[in-house]
Amino acid sequence: MKISINRNGCIECGACQQTCSEVFLVENGQNAHIVEMYWKNAPDVGRISDTHVSCMTDALASCPVQVINAV
């Protein structure tokens, strides 16, 4: 599954990381990004395996500013 994050809209709340740390990371003073092993040329676009779809869907739902997208 392809995923993306609109990092400019991220408020650094960490909800995505708390919900799905296997896929999302919020580091000191930086907007959320996809864990490097799932990047597709950039930290805001990636592809995850079926194993992580459930937690990614939960992270998408937990984001208060709805900046996570899945295709």
C-alpha cells in the first residue's frame, strides 16, 4: 500500500508514531515522516507491506489534522 504524509500540515503531536511506530516517526522538532525502510524516494512518500496496513489505518484515523493519506 502506498502512503504519504503532508509534512507541512503536521503539528508534531506524535499520534501516528504512538499508534504505528513501525511506520511513522516524529523526531525532535521535526514533522512526522515515514520510517526510512519504507521510503519511496522521500520521507513523506512510502510503500508498506500488508503486515502494517492495520496499524497504518489506525494512525491515519488518529491524526488530528488528517495529513496521512493511503492509496
